[in-house]
Amino acid sequence: MRVYLAVAEAGALLHGARKLGEPLSSVHRQIAALEAALETKLLIRSRRGVRLTPAGERLLVAARSMAAAAEGAEAALRTKPEPEIVERISGRLRRWESMRTFLALARSGTFVTAARQLGMSFETVRRQLSALETALGVTLCTRSKAGVEVTPAGEMLAQAATSMEAAIADVRRKLASLDRRPEGLVRIATTDGLGAFWVAPRLRHLFERFPRLAVQLQYRPHEPDLLNGEADIWIGYSEPRSNSLVRLLLGRIHFVPVASDDYLARHSAPTSWEDLAENHHLLSHTYYDEHVDDDSDFALWESIIRTSNNVRLDTDLSMSLLAATVSGLGISLQPTGVLDHYPSLRVIDLSCKATAQFWLVYHEQGRNIAKYRAAIDACIEIMSQAGLR
């Protein structure tokens, strides 16, 4: 990006190379690599210099914003009391590729998780971190069996990298908005329960209308950072508050206490909340605790879980909770929709019907990008037909 900005502002590859102090051949290669990565033409070359394409004009605006973000991060670093660290980091902030691995590691806290998120091997992540620390001359993380802990220098670098990440995500959104055809990859993040029972079964309808789309379905227990490009669309139970994010209420899901025929054959059905708490095996989900302020039945169920000595399973995986319930391990709260798929489950009559809202969330620029707009509109239409909006 640094090379492209220099060339675009200089108006010629040669002038850009001189400004950067790099060989012309290196500048050629880096511009070609950037165009290949973005799958679009940025510059039209001639003897008089270069002319920016519409995509190139968009990228120039975003690249300037990215440079400003990096300069702001450098200025913030200079206010810190470690001037020798600042001096080593200053000037390297624009080398985004070398810090992407570190940022994933700092956020996840483990090499294994960072490697999985980046699609790399454990050894590659460790090797890239060591190379970055060597280049900067500072220690960014301390390692232990429990994971990694970011040092003060690492925290400063993570703040700068986060600003750059947001600028890069903005670049990609602006370039994607030039394409009016609904084709390409859409990254949808959602919970495992919504992914299995709502999103995945309805992808067929999306592909029938837009056969050139592809979907990457990500499991996320909580909303991803859409502003920094971790995903394109979030379908989940949390409602973000950022003004840059558009949120649409897709529907409401009702949860009821259920048990399997096998469990009820071994235990009589509870006749009251007290009977449930004292005499039955309970299965819990971390989701219950997160929504005790939203629904009184969730709050009641969570209070029983919290005080009971009969909790056999506590998990943050909806599909694991369901599997344990179907197997006869105990009683859990389940969405009413799963009863259609599992005839062995029975509703426990306790006058409980906890209700949760779920949302579709995307960046405000998403409506200007054909592939995201197609996915968004399809989600809204499908939910309307399903009677959940």
C-alpha cells in the first residue's frame, strides 16, 4: 500500500520509486502483486506516467486514510515513555503484512487459535512473530504454557495495527463497491445453533438466486469486529451499537424446557420449578446468563442453574447442548424449532417460554456492494417467508 500511494501521488512509477528509494523493478513487482491480490486494475501505464482507474482512485482515497491512521498511531506512540521502542517501531507501521500475524496472536492469546484463524501452521505463526520481534528489536509477547501475554511494547503495536486493519477493511469495501455483480465470497459469522438450524439450511435458496456467490460460514459465539473486516455479515443474538453498523431485527426465537423420551422414562417429568431444581439433571448454556436482563424466563432458568447441585453439563456450544439432551443426559432449554427435527424430545410443561431476538448486522457500506446486498436481501426475504420477522 505504501508503494501504491507513492506511485499514485507521484503520477509515475519512476518518480514513485525515487521517492521511496527503491528500485523501479521492485515497484513494478509490488504494484502488480497488489493488483493481483485485489483482482482489479489500478493503474494504466503510458510513456507520460500512470493514470488511475476508477478502482485506483478509490484505493488512493483509502490509502491516504490508511497513511493518516498510521501517522496518528505513530504520534500516539511518541507520547509513551519508551522513546527507544517508538524509534524502532516508527516507519514500520505501514508494513501491514508483517503485523497481521501478531495482531491475531495478541487477540486470541494462543498460537494455535491464531494459526487456525489465519489458516497457517503453528510453526509459521511462531516464525513470523520471531521475525517481527527481531526486525523491531523488542519483545512483543511473553510465552507460557497457558498462551501468550502481550508486553507494553506489544500493546502499543497492537493499537497501531488495529488502526491500520480498519483502514485496510475500508479499502476492500470501497473497491468491492465498484462491482455491481452479485458474485464472490460472502463471510457470514453466526452462532453454531443459528448456523446449523437457520443459516445453512437456507443457503440453497441463496445460491438458486445467485449461483456465482460463495459463502464462508464462521462460528462465532459473539459478534465479530465487522468494522475491522473480521466478517461481512453477523447473524446472532447481540445487537451492536456502533453508528457505522446497520442492524436489522430478523426475528425472535422461543426457548422451552425439553427432555428426551429416554430421560422421561427414567425420571418423571418435573411438575414445578422447585421439583426441576431439586430432583432433575440440568443442562446449561452460557447464553442463558448473557440474557437474564432481557427475559424473565431466562432469568428464572439461570437462577435455578446457579443454585442447583444437579447441573451435569455447562457449555457454550448449542449443538453439544442439544446432543446431550437428545441422548437423555438431562433437561435443557431449546428453541421450539428443533422439536420438528427431533421427535424424541418432549416439552416440559412449566409455563416457560423464554424469548430471544436475533439480528442481521453489516457495515453501512455493505448495501453498496452487490454480493453483500444480495445476501442481506435474501436473508430478510427468507425470514419473512418463514414467519420469523
